[in-house]
Amino acid sequence: MPITTMSAREFNQDVSKAKKAANSGPVFVTDRGRPSHVLLTIDEYQRLMGTQASIVDLLSMPSTDTIEFDAPRLTGPVAKPIDLT
């Protein structure tokens, strides 16, 4: 996994370059030569944090058409319909 280092000025001038580099590995952004921020893809961040996206996060993403979701069948007592008239 290659590590890319960019100055804050380079980052501000070419954010798309930083985002492309983050697809391969972390991008360190420096201020006055010292690392100040790290840019990661959301997948890499979630892998590092050990978290999975919630259904709300997944449904809010633009690529939701590629997510498969099979809701479990409910078992047990069936609720009676509510009359709202």
C-alpha cells in the first residue's frame, strides 16, 4: 500500500489528485513539512475502525442499487391492523 504525501497547498490545488491517490493508500497532508491530516477512503476507514455501515448509511449512498438486502421474515404473533378513521 503506497503512502502519498502532499503539502496543504498541493492538496488545496488538486483535491481530485489526492482522492485518486487515496484509492491506493493513505494520503498524508502536511503543514509546514509536518503531517497534519490523513485522507482515507471510507472503506479503508471503516476497516480500520472495525465498523460496518448501518442500513441508514447504505441507503443514503448514491450507489444503493448494488446493495442486496433480504429482510428477515417476522415470526410470532401478528399485529392487528389499526383503524385510524
